[in-house]
Amino acid sequence: MMSAKNLRDSILQMAVEGKLVEQREEEGTAADLLASIREQRAQLVREKKAKPLKGGESVIWRDDDGHWFERRGKGGPVCIDDEIPFDIPDSWCWARLMSFSLILNGDRGKNYPSKSKLHDDAGIPFVSAVNIKNGTIDSSNLKYLDEQQYEALNAGKLMQSDILFCIRGSLGKCGVYPYEQGAIASSLVILRQMGSDVDANLVEKSYLLFLLASPLTFVQIRKMQNGTAQPNLSAAVLGDFLYPIPPFAEQKRIIEKTDEIKPFVDEYGRAHERREQLDRELPIKLRKSILQAAVEGKLTEQSDDDEPASLLLAGIREKRAQLVREGKAKPVKGGESIIYRDDAGHWFERRGKSDPVCIDEEIPFDIPDSWCWARLGAVTTYVQRGKSPKYSSIEKYPVVAQKCNQWSGFSLEKAKFIDPTTLAAYDTERYLQDGDLLWNSTGLGTLGRMAVYQSEVNPYELAVADSHVTVIRTIVNWMSYRYLFFYFAGPSVQSTIESKSSGTTKQKELSVSTVLNYLVPVPPFAEQHRIVEKVDAVLNRVNELV
């Protein structure tokens, strides 16, 4: 689908090639118009209202064989076929910008006021490139000269309806000046129409603006800009730009036609923006929908051959009790959480020896009968925030920070490194293991973002997490860490991150107790793996399509 800018550029290009409106013999030729312009300039020069062109007037014509020639002043004709970018109708002619517009340089020399001496609120407008917007002057951030500063200027004074063109920095920006008085910064030049002080139909102002905004201008800018770090043109180089000139009446018809088309182009532009926004949002929305369907049991079929999640969770509690007896795990604070659904479909939770409590208001969505809800702490062996280490220039043991965790994957490219002596005081359980979920637990923009630690991505001996990252660890045959990753990446969790966090508007935090208390929909173990395989396959297909 063509972008709105490309459509506008195509219409502009058609217009300057004479393909937007028909040519009419009774409207004369551009050659006659340009001859009249030269006469008008000579009159202005005699009246000392304009300076003669350096090097003499440029006269461009096409010979009987279709070749284009140019003569400047008293010089001989020179073939300029290599400069002509495209064909134009027989009644049109090519002309240098300086041939049909007075170009006034913006350099004021010694009398140019410094920025610190400009005024913020009143006086005579002083215009720079930042003030040009949408073809006119944005007054919201104008600076001003006082009368004394304005009178001291020896150049760069504006008249109402002057066209401003940027020759430094934002090359090609242009706009019409709407006020009676003003002055310009050195990044601009003034294009003042021939005939401003005489009664003559020369070049229609709207058509001149049209030419300046056309792709032809920017093609010539790219060829002729002489800047490096800050691209720029000189006023003389700008004056040499070539433009196609139609008869005056045709210029007006071109503008009328483009004005007629403009509302449709604008509507197309709005439609294109909506389409682009949809294109940007669609993969994200699809991914969210897929993940949500997966953790609701709607992406895969349930199998009667699978052991129900309630038995899986009972087995996990038995294994945890064994680990506690062996001193390999700590007992759950407050006692084990057991969540079950009664015959009426209500969800209850019992912790330790306490009485059951109905938790229906906490349940975010329905799950299949073979599934069960569980607290994260009930299906993991280790949930702990990292520590703030002493950093070292020795690149040996990386520290995983928030910036290392991206939804696209885990990376140590921007990681810092822990001081080896500090690492020596760490319990080995703090060393990251394959499959550890690394959950960003502080901040605003990155809160809730998660990645999976993979030792194959770590070229170093080991890694640890910093205090802004919570490490979530499971046992392989308890819970699939990839299933948990899909759950925490899905909308049911991500949409509630802010509400479950504590802290101020500037700094949010997910405490370890909050993380441990997260409700997780638990499928049978075999179904967890089927879900992971299905999600991978569907997301890969989505990536191919979008």
C-alpha cells in the first residue's frame, strides 16, 4: 500500500511534469512568460529595486532536435541535456529559480543579533528554521527584535507574503511569511516574487511553493548540498535549481486541481495511518490473544490420559516436604497453599492448618476441569530478588539487570560485572541456572518484562541477578518454565502489573511476597508441554504472516 507521502509526491511529480492538467494553446507559452519576467527584472534593476543577476540572465530553450540549451548573459549557448531530469510539454520551459524569483540571502553580517539579545514576548518577529511548519510560520516559539535591532540590520528583512526557504540544517523547509515586518536567521533565505512591486502576472505564488515542496527540489538538494555534519546550501546554489515553468494560466489550473485533490489525499493519509497502526498493533494483539488462549486451555485439547493437575500439585507438595526434610528447601511461610474447586464451582484455598477461604474474586478466568489454580510459591523452589553488587572492571561474572531482559530474549550485551570478592560471599543458589525466569521487578517502563536465562547465551563461567530482577526457579518435572513464561508474558498478568505493584508514580516495585502470591493456572504436566509446542508453532506462523 502506497504511503500518503508517496501519494502526495506522485501527484506533485505528475503536476510538475505537465500530466495533471491539459495544455491549452490559447494560454501561450512559458517562453513568453519568462521573457516578460526578464523585462520586469530589468525594470526593477533600473529602479534600483533589485540587483542584476551575477553572470547575467539565464535564458533556456529547446532546439528543433529537442535538446536543451542555456545562455547566461553574453556567453555562448551550452547544452544542458544532462541537467534535465524529465520531459515537459512543448508549451513549458525550464528556468533557474533565480530567473523568476528574487533570492535574498539571510546573512546580516556585523549587525546580526545574538540569540541572547533576542526578546521572548514582543517586538518584530525574528524567524528561524524551527518556526517554519506546514508551509507557514508557527508563532508559538518565535523570538523578537526591538526597533533598534531591526533598523540596524542591513539584510534579511521580511515583507508580508515572502517565501522563506531553509538552506541550513532542515534543508528544504519552506513557508509563507504572514506578517508585515520581520527578519530571518542566517539559516534561511527570502524568495520574493518577481512583480511584487509591479502589476504583472509572472509566476503564481502557490505554484512556486508547489515547486519548492516537490520531489524535484529534494533531488537537487541531495546533489548540491555541500555540508557534512550540518548539511547546507548557499543562496547562489539554490538560485541555480532548475524548475519546469508552465504558462501562467496553467499554473493556476494546476493549483486548482491539486486543491481539489487535496481532501482525498488527506483522507487517504488518515486511512493509511490507521492501516499502519493496525499493522503495528496486529502482531502484538495476536501474540496476546494466543498466549491468553493457551493459559485458558483453549489452544490445545485436554486428554483423559493426562494426570489431573490436582495430582501433580499433590506430588509437588510431597516432594517439597521431602526437600524440606533433607534441608534442601525451606518450608512455605504460613503453610502450604491448597486450592480446589467445590461441587458448586467455587474456588477455595486452605493454607496450612487454617480453614478454607473462598477466593472466587481472585480467579481471573475459567480453566478446564483437569486444571487447577496454584500460588506461584506452591510450584517453584526458588523465588528471590537479586542483590546490588559491588561492580568490577574485570569482565568475568556478569550481573543480569533489567536492560538484559527483553521479550525478544536474554542478552548480556549491556551487562556489568560483579567484583569477584563480592561474589565469593554469595550462596551458590544465587548463581543463575538454565530455565530461570528473570522478572523485572522495579521501575515503570520495564516493570513486568521477563526473559529466560540460558547458559548458552552466557560466554562466562556464571551469572547473577541484580536487585531489580526477581529470579523464579522451578524443578523440571514440576512445572514447565516455558509454560510459566508464556503465562507471565500474557495479558492476564501484564495488564495487572501496575495494580499489584507498590511504590510511587516514579518508581514501582513487585515485592517477592507479591510474586510468590501470584495465581497460576496449572495444566497437567503433559499438557504443559503440548501448550508450549503449540504456542511456538502458532507464533512462528504469525511471524511469517506479518
